[in-house]
Amino acid sequence: MLRRRFLPLLLAFFALTAQAAPRQVDIVIAHGTVITMAGPNIDDGAVAIDKGDIVAVGKASDIARRFAGREIINARGNAVLPGFVNAHTHVPMTLFRGIADDRDLMDWLQHFIFPAEAKNVDREFVRWGTRLTAAEMIASGTTTIDPDAGASG
């Protein structure tokens, strides 16, 4: 009789303790609209990130059951999207931004940019232009560039 009474309790106890604790990850971005780029967007979605890798994407409730973030970012009212890719860039030329940029392309290149490059571009110019561009890209969400895309030859 005693065995019958405690057996269901014992089984319930083991069932509860058998559920895995949420996996610890570095960051969970939760409650935003996740832009997946591979299907429908996920409203009230979340992304779990560990050691720089995205380890899970899904509904915030599902991610919360499976992952515990050391840092939790509440993205409610925001879009959560992949980093931007700049596939054509002339990185150090950021320092020439605004020079006669109201001109037609060939006029701008031949009469303003090419002469400015000939007069100003050296190792220091490239170093500081690249640092400025990197800071701007990081601040704007660009995570990937193709530094050779703008190169000729």
C-alpha cells in the first residue's frame, strides 16, 4: 500500500529532475523581431550566442527554456538581424568623403579624387583612413568586408 502511494510521487520527482537545466551561453538577445534571412521573421524571437557563435534562433519562450544568458539583451520593439556585408569598399578613401561629391562620376574621379590620391595617399593616410572606416563599420553593424572588391587589376 505504501509502495503504491509513493511510486507516483517518486516517478514525478525523477521526471522533474531529469529535465535538463538551461545551457549557459554568453548572450541571449530576446523579445525582438528576428530577421532570419532564410524564412519568415520570428516575432517575439530570440538568439542565443556562445563564444561568438550563434547557437540557436527561435521564439523567445523556447530559447528561454533551453538557454540561460550571462548577458541578456532585451530587444523588445527592435529588429534582431545579421551583420551587414560591405562587398565593395575602398576603405582608406573614407578620408576623401565629401570632396566634390556632387559631380558626375568621371568628372569627380578625374578632376578631384585621382589628383587628391596622388597628392595625399601614403602609409599614414591608409592607416588612419582604415581605422576610421573600421570604427564606422563597427558602429553601423557591418561585420564583413571584402577589401579586394574595390581593387583593380
